[in-house]
Amino acid sequence: MMETASPVSAGSPEHRFAVGIIVVRRKLKGIWASHAWLPVAALPAIPATAPWTRLAVSEEEETFYAGAYEVALHPSETSHYRDNLVSGRPSLWVALRQVAEDSYEVAAVTADPYEGESMAEGIGEVVEAVPMPAEIQAKLAQFFEAFHVERVFHKRKRDRADPEALARQDTGRRRKGDT
């Protein structure tokens, strides 16, 4: 049996939106595990389907609608969203967390590629980049246009060391013959 978080909440429409998550339970041909759960798609709208509804079954895999999850956008990360949109393969990163034997929940969904990369470094969660639907790409581009502020990088200049001042400093060491 699958679990689902209740992560969809109220918020500013330009800062948050909900997506539906599709996962598969794929058969494996190994001695250590019989199957694997993987996120495979994000839906731009939430269907009128109960979470963990089986959508399709084949000999190799079962497809499920895992439920809705809210994606939060942050104005300070607009350059990350731009990097995602111009990457050639805009994606959403979906993390599944095991909550019991053969039971998972959607733990996180992000449009920030750097946050997605850091989620993948964790242990115990299944993280996959899934294709970002065109409707979500449009929302992300609109958010970028509304909130992006180009920040100029200023390289800090280091102060040069004064060799005379360094020579005058007492290093605290005694030389031979000093008392």
C-alpha cells in the first residue's frame, strides 16, 4: 500500500503550483531486489483521481498516479530556474521516500536543478529528473520574468601584505643567545 503526503497548501499563485506525479513499479532481474519504484512524469494539473491509483499494468511494470505535490518557487533562485529552462531538457526533480515495506510517498518536487542534484546525494530516497510539461515551463518562465534581478558579480580584491610590517612583528620565538 502506498502513502501520500498532504503537501498541497494555500499560497501565492505565482510562487506555488501543484503538479500530479506519475510513478512506476518496475520489475528487476537481480537477486537483491524484485522491483524498483521510479518517478517518471509530472502532470501540469491535478487529475480527479485518488492518490496511488493504478493507471496501467504490463508484464514489466505497473504505473501509478502517486498524488499531487506543491512546487514552491523562490525569487532568490530565479537564475537556477533559467538554467533549467535553457538546459535543452527542462526537468522537475521528484524524490520518493520509503515509509514502510513496499510503501512510498512523494517527499519533494523541485524545479531548481541544483536542489534536485543535492536531493540525489541523499541516502534512502529515490530521486529522478522527469520532463517538465510545457505548461509548467511557461509558469516558470513567467515567474523568472517577474522576479529575476541580474546580480553583478564583484570580485573582491585582497589587500597586499606589507613585508615591512611582517618583519617588525614579534613571532614569539626566542633566538639562540636571547634570555
